[in-house]
Amino acid sequence: MSEKNDCLIFSIRLIFKFYYKFTMIRCLFDRSSPIGAWLCSVLFCLPGFAEDRSEIKINPDPPVSTYSPEDSISTIRVPDGFRLELVASEPMIEEPVCMAWGPNGELYVAEMRSYMRDLDMSGELEPTSRVVKLIDLDGDGRMDKATTFLDNLVLPRAILTLDDKVLIGEPPHLWLCEDLDGDGKADTKVSIYENFSKRDSGNVEHKINGLQWTMDNWIYNTKSSLLFRYRDGAIEERRSVFAGQWGQTVNDRGESIATKNSEPGLATIFPGKYLGDLSFANKYRALFERVRLGEGYATTWPIQGTPDLQGGRGLARSDDGSLQRFTGACGQTVFRGDRLGDDMKGTYWVCEPVGRMIRCSDVEYDEGMITLRNRLEKQRLEFIASTDANFRPVNAYTAPDGTLHFIDMYRGVVQHGNWTREGSYLRSEILRRGLEKNVGKGRIYRLVREGIDPGPSPRFGKSDARELVEALGHPNGWWRDEAQKLLVLRKDSKSIALLRNAVTNAKSGFARAHALWTLDGMGVWDESLVLHGISDKNVEVRLAALRVAGERILYHEASDALLEAVSQSLPDDALEVATQRLLSLSLHQKQTKAFAVRPGHTERVMKAAGEFIDKPVLAKAFMVALNPVEYLPALQTLSGNPRFHRKDHPLPQHLGFAGLAQAEEETLSALLSFTAEAPVAFRDAVLEGFRLGSKAGKYVSVDLIRLKSKPSGLTAMEKSGVSEYALAILHDQLTWPGDPKFKLQKALPPLSKPELARFNQGREIYQGLCAACHGPEGQGVKMPEPDNHRMLAPSLAGSPRVNDRNHRYFAEIILKGMTGPIDGVTYAGVMAPMETYDDEWIASVMTYVRRSWGNGASPVQPKDVEKVRGWNKRRTTAFTVAELNMPQSK
């Protein structure tokens, strides 16, 4: 920014502080003009100015004027001690979405130039996008030269540099490109993978993106269930768990964290490659969720009103119109640089382009879990936030210079055309404000800390093996990752001795860990070094060695000595090390279809768990380490040890759940028979475990488990007095001929204890009051002769009004009564209103009816009835079917 502008900003700051102190004015400038709007933005949101949200005046309907990069940067608030610097902007780049640095610090940026040129997505699939190569010629951090590296693309979405080659993701291709003559333009373009999402189908936001070479030499990505590996010009695949939507990042251990719109942090408690072949890992994703949000984390704190919300104004605060929760979380990164201060290392950053903000989070690791806490929660602020309505951050990165870089698409509309269709609220709001007019721009910024100079640009292009091996211990994670990648790609034989020496002698634990993985990636196997690493005192090295060992175990290349070393817990093992031992053992004689008990395997797994066998994270690791036919033998072994005779012990709980979730009919019957005969406390733990799938967050709809007959073990537990609640989950999920649920496809949603009590109360009410007209089995009752050809009341079994997902229709019938023909039939009786009964009474009857005689609807809460009662409080007549305004049965 120029000296003149600096003076202007300094003067404004002084004036505003003076007036604010004496409370003489609220705003110095008229916001109706573009310059006034900009000045007010500067006035209220100068970097570091506000100590608390209460000091910021938020405009609920901010102006949409576009500003130059220099003017726009002044509207972006960052805390005291930090500043933003411009790295690149239009016309050098337009519509940037992702980027990646090459070995010499050159920056490749993917541009989606055809994205949302208007509200109707006109020309979206035209080949007008490109990848541009940027170079900083003088080392000041600002790009000076731009070259179109590859053009005529359709919405490119991923870039990975591979030494002197570049991998570019343009659905459905992964293009391997190379500049042969040094002019900055790709001379070769070869498709080495043709399943990188589909080009012509689906939302542009719902396709694979985010290529990142990670410590284990696999290429991690988002919006897919695959990992990739690049070897000699080809792509290999490996199954993983599906996660995320836009953006890819890992921590220093190579553990991934994803985002998905309203979910600002998602991660599996174990690396996805260990879960890819576990059939229930994706279905019960919440059971393996690692990320917990700290108090208040879901609340967002933008510094401008956000009326352009695809969900309507209900997502905004009523007082200032600002977005109050995440709706477009994306572009996340774990900051692994070394030039923002030690207190910023390992922080987690997530972009929110709808809210025009980027959150910085402190990350707490505890017993396998991650807790995210907003760095500025007490101040009710975000680390980076703007009053410029066109500020649209979509991706953040740790940069080679040790700072944080992020991409600002700088456009009026960020939502895809699926959300801006004719008649939508969002479309009308965009048109009202004129947001659709701003296209074809884009900026890249870096966050700098006062008093800390950004680091130098790398020069790895000409680095020899010794320099690259030394870089494995660099304090900046980007340098470590890039050095490892280059060593693996170049396969320089001179590096092997240096890497072996680094495994045992490098001062940095990260250097030793990266050296192990580098040798593995080069195909150099030295079991003695891995054995040495498994006993290394540094947790990072021990983890890396166990993970490398797991890869060799998977491919049957591990000796008995290595298998024993992985299985043998050590006195100084950390919890994460014990967990990794089990994950690595899960790859031993791995089976994905025809399962068989592996001799001695369960014993090895139990020995590897060591003193941590009582921890929940180890119980989850047991589910991964064993296969479906090994769960029951493991439970049989555990049942003989009083240590596990606790209803709340996580290990029998998780093994019980895994057995129920994956068992075949014969195995399931054996599991239930064993459970019936197990010691009481152990039995109760297994039964409690059956419920884990419904306890882990959102209910997962599953198919009924169909058996040839009712399991004898279930009957035995019923006769022995096991509580109805303990067995309810089995009655909900199992069915057999003669069971009323047998005609259903889906299992019944599980009931909580209060819901089960409500169900039982509803049964008593129904049998005493309702059965006279609707029949004891809900089939209806015929009129006495001579009118026995007519029904007194309709059947409730299979009724669309009873089973509809929206319980409102059924509640309205009970509260107000019903009259007239139903599905073309006139009944002799009339449904009397029951509104004199309280909400608990009505919720109980509804819950019972909605879950009986083959009905499979969800339970009803008293508060649900209260709402429906309120909506109809002025109604004095019974409903007709037409007045319910719901589809007729067919």
C-alpha cells in the first residue's frame, strides 16, 4: 500500500479513537457511497483494532462495491501483531480455487474461469479454465511473473507438483504435464488416470479435489473413498473412508482433517486406509469420528451482515444479520510453518466464504480425539474477517516461506447454480444486491507476523541428496514433505546411506520419521532400521516405524521378528503408539471377503494393547484389528477375565457392536447364545454395545437382519429377566417369519429409555381406548351384522398418515379428530378429538402406533405434539383427508 494510503488510514484511526472515547459519533462517513462504505469498513475493522465484538458496528446489509486489492485488504481484520500482504491478484490470476508450490517456490494456481459466470451456470462446461504458473522474481513474497502453464481446461480442481512434472486434476482425468523447454508452459499432457470424478454430471462442488502427497507416500484427497500413489508415471489406488467436500490437509503425522459445509472439522480416529475395507466404517462414520468441537465452536462471528444465504435469513442473526453458524466450511489447513510464532504451530484454519471469514483454531489432542477451539472465542471474533462483500476465501495453505497463504476468489456469488435457481430466495437476494456482477477476479494473500520475517524460497530443483535429507528435519512441514517427495521421485542411490544414517542419528524426531518413510517410498527395505525405529524413544519415530512395518505386513514381507516387535507393547508406549500397533496388526494376513480365524492373531492384538486395553480408542482399534469371525472368539476369551466384567467397559461393548453389525446368520445366532450365557456384567456390556451405532451421533438407517427363526439366545435372555430396554435394540434390528416387522425393509429406529417408557404407556392407552375401533392389531374393526361389510374405523397398520416422516398429520388427526372419506372409503365411525389429553399422553399413543404391526416410523416427543397443538389452536372442527394436505395412499 502507498505511503499516502498509510497516512490516510493512520489519520482515520486517530480520529475514530478520539470520537469513540467521548461517544460523540457512531459513524464518520456516509455508507451510501462506495468510498464512504470503504472508509467505514476501514474505520470499524482495521487490523487488530477491535478488542471485542462489542466494539465493532456491523452493517446488516453491506455494500457490494468491488475494491482494488490494496483497498480490499484494508477491510480485512486480523489481530494485533499480524498483517496481510498481497501475493497475487487479477489480472495475473482470475477465479483461483487451489494452488501448489513447486520445488523452487514457483506457484501453480488452478482457475475455474467458467464457474458461475451468471446465475444460470451459462457456459460452465466450456474449456475456458486454466492453470497458471507464478514466479516471485525478487523474493519479496509478491508474484512478479505469470505464465499460462495449461489452458483449455474444464473446471480444474487439484494440483500436485512432482519434481519437474505437475499433476492436474480435471474430471475425469489426472493429467501428467511437463514443461520441457523452460518457458513455463506445459509441452506434454498425458492422462494417467480416468476416474477422477465425472465431468458432465453432478454439482461442481461434489467432485474429487485436494491432491496432497503425504508422509506415507500416498496422495490424499477429498470427496472420494480412494487414496492414490504415483509410481513411474502411473497411478495406483487404495481404499479409504469417504470424507470431506472441499480442501485437504494433514498434521505433522500425516493424519487428515476434512470439512463439509456445516461441519468445520471431520476426521476418522484412525487413518482412513485402515478403515477402507471395514464394511461398517462408512455407514457408522460417527462411531469413528475424531473431531470434537469446543464450547461455542459451531457459532461463527463474521463482521458483516450476510443476507445472501442459500438457507434464507434464518441462518443469520436477528440483530446484525451476520451468519451465525458454518454453512460453507472448506479449504482447511493445519498450519505447519515456522514463521508465525511457536504459538501458531499446529493451529487449524478453516475458510468460510459465505461468512467472508477464516477461523483459526487451537487443537487439543487427547486419547485419540481432537478438540477444536476458536482462538478468538472469548472476543466473539474470527482471526481473519472482512467487511468487503466480495471477500471469498476458499483455500488455505502452509507456504514454503513459513507463513499462511490463502486464496480469495473475490467474487459476488460463491454458491453453485443448483442453489440460485429461479424462484429461490438466494437468487432474489443476489439480484437485489447486484452480487452477480462481480466475476473474473481473484487474490492470494499471506498472513505475516510482525517482527518475524518470512523464510526464504526453496531451491530444491538443484539440491543434491545431502541437502534434501537435511531438509527432512526442517522446522517448516512444507519443506519436510517436499524433500521426502523429491527423494522418493528421484530415487538417487546416493541418498540411501544418508537416509539410513538419518533414521538412527538425526537430531529431529521428524527427520528420523521422514527418513523411514522415504526409504519405504524408494522401495529400500531395511528391517533392522524399522526395528530400531519401533524402540525409538521419540513418539513420532515409533509411530512412523510401526506404520511402515504395517505396510510390509500387508504385503507379506515382514519376518516373525518384525511381527513380534509390532505385537509387543513397551513400558513407555504412548496411547497412540499402542493404537497403531493394533492398526498395523490389522494388515496381517488381511482378508476382505472369505473370513477365517487367524491362528494366534487375537492373542497378538491383546498383547499389543498392553496397559491401554481399557481405553475406548483401543476398543475401536480392536474392531479394526479383528475380522468378523474373530469377534466372538475374542469375546469368549475376554469373558473369562473379571477385568472386563463391567457394563461400561468399552472393549466388550465395541466387539459386541462389531459382531452384530457384520455377522452372518449363523455367527449372529452363536453371538446371542454366548451373550445369554455370559457372566451378567459382561453380558450387559455386550448388550449395551449393540446400541453403539445409534449412540454415535445421527441415527443410521439400516436394513433389518432377516433370520430363519427367532434366535434361541434372544428367547433365553427374555426368560432370564433381561430388561426390555437392553433387548429392545435386538427386537428393532432382527426379524424372522411371523414377526410383524418381517414385511418391512428397514430396522426400526432405536428407542431411548424415556421413549421406550412412552411406547409402553402408549400400548396401555391404545388397548384400553383405541382398540375398540381400530382393533387390537391395528387392522380395524368390522361393524356388527347386518353391516359387517363395513369397517368401523380404518386400519392403522401401514397407514400413510401414521407412517409419514412428518408426524404432524397424525398428530393433527388425534388432536382435532377426523371426518369424511379416507382413501375413497367412508367409515361408520368418526375419529373423536383427543386434544383434552396432555402432550405426553398423545406422544405415547403416537409412538406406540407408529412402531407397531409393521409400522416403522420414528418415535414422537411431547414437544413435537406441543408444536402441532400450537399451530392448530384456533381450529374447532375435525380434519378431512384433503385438509391434511398430504399425499393420498396409492
